[in-house]
Amino acid sequence: MDDLKDLSAQSLFNVKGWTAVVTGGGTGLGLITAKALCANGVKVYVTGRRAEKLKDAEMTDSASGGSITGIQMDVTDKGSIRAAVKQISEKEKCVNLLVNNAGVSGINYGPEGTPQGSAAEISEKMLNNETFDDWAWMYKVNVTSYYFTSSAFLPLLVAARDQAGYPEAGNILNVSSLSGITKESQNGQFAYNSSKAACISLTEQLATDLKRPGLEIRVNTLAPGYFPSEMTPIAGDMGQQKEYFRTKWGIPLGRAGLPRDYAQAVFNFAVNQYVTGATLTIDGAWLLAHA
């Protein structure tokens, strides 16, 4: 019966006693991630720039022993990242899971939709809709920050393997988007969509480089579809309108994602020691991603 116990859900997804860091963890999918981990006995550090959001996110779960603590950190500043790593290392011996979740949304064509008219008119619309700085900022947050944050936390991630009861080094989970997989611009979100595709590429490169002996850090990507957040709000009773999601968002399942859906995907990558370099789409719109 011992082998059956090892295959129980409680055993398979046991993260009690872990330490995790979630960037952009004060709101949205980052907060969902933090709460799910906290509910299962993980000590979670959420980072972000807005102190009030981090304060609101803080909690302790007496039932599981988990907690959420906020730390101000700007993911686009190496000094701020180093300072946060130092602050955490003064309290923790290791980090079992780093979730690079911080992100910004992109500019699209706007309510008028895809530009119409002559080639010259379309050209001007595309040229004037965004700037080089808009693209640089998008990549700085959605891609570059993931590289530097992962690099800074390497020692704490590797240290997880030396702690009693932990057979592996910590692992990294990068949050991309379904928009990084779809072949559509989604109304002109070229900068956002391509940055999310770049995040997936970065994950694959890190997974390859960090698998080396002495590190053995797993790196994977989640590519969520439509989940309620500050970036993708759901107004009124849209959450109950299946036809709205089917026609406007192309989601055959007829609903937005739930916190439970997202949390299950997080735990899958966090605990599976035989998966690295993988990307999991979490959405009800498979056809959109593979059109």
C-alpha cells in the first residue's frame, strides 16, 4: 500500500514547507498563484512596485502554515532585484519556486480595429500607433526582467537541493500568454504578442542552459488565455454569458478561466521533476492558438 500512498494527490502535489517568490504577485494571476501556494503551506514572497497592493496581499494561513509577504521590487532595475534577493536570503536558506509573473499589456489598434484604406493609409496607422519606446518597454518587462530575475535568484534556487527533504533544486515558472502562441495580432497587439512569444523562447533557452550539472534547475512556461485580472477585466455578468466568450473571444468552453484552473496548472509544473522547457496553454480556445 506504500506505493499507492505515494500516488495520492496529497503526496503528488505536496509543497508544504516550500519557499516561493512570485513577481507581480500583488494582483491578478500573480496573486492567485501566491494564494494557491499559501493555502498549501508555502511561504510566499510577492514582489511589485506598488506598496499598497503588496500590503493588501499579505496574509497568514494558520491551517496550512503558509504565508504571503510583500517585498517592493522593480523587475526592470537590477539594483532593486539584487536588493530583494538579499532581503529574502537573510530570511530563507533557499527558494523552491520562482514565478516570473510581472507583465504589462500592449497597445492595439483601438476601437476602430484593423486599419483600412490604401497601403499608404495603413502604413501611417501602423507607424503612428506605437513608438520604439513602447516596444522597448514591453520587452523590458515581459522578457528581459525574466532573464535578470532568474539570474539573480540562481544561488537560492540551487540551494534548495541541499535542504533536508528536497530532492531537487528550485525551479522557475515563466508566465507567457496564449497571445505568444496565436498567429493573429489580436487587433494589432504586435509588441505584446511577440514579447510573449519571446518569453517562451527565453524559457526554452534557460531550460537548456540551466539543466547542466551543478545547477539542474527546471524552467517551464505557462501560457494562460482569458483569466480575469487588471489586464483583462470582466464587466457585469460577462462571466455568465457563454455566447459572449464563444463569439467575442473564440473560447468554445464559453467561459473565462477560474483561479482553480490556473492553480492546478501552477502545481503541475512546480512539482513535476521530469518536466523542463515545456509550455502549457491554459485556455478554452485551442483553435485560436492553432489557427
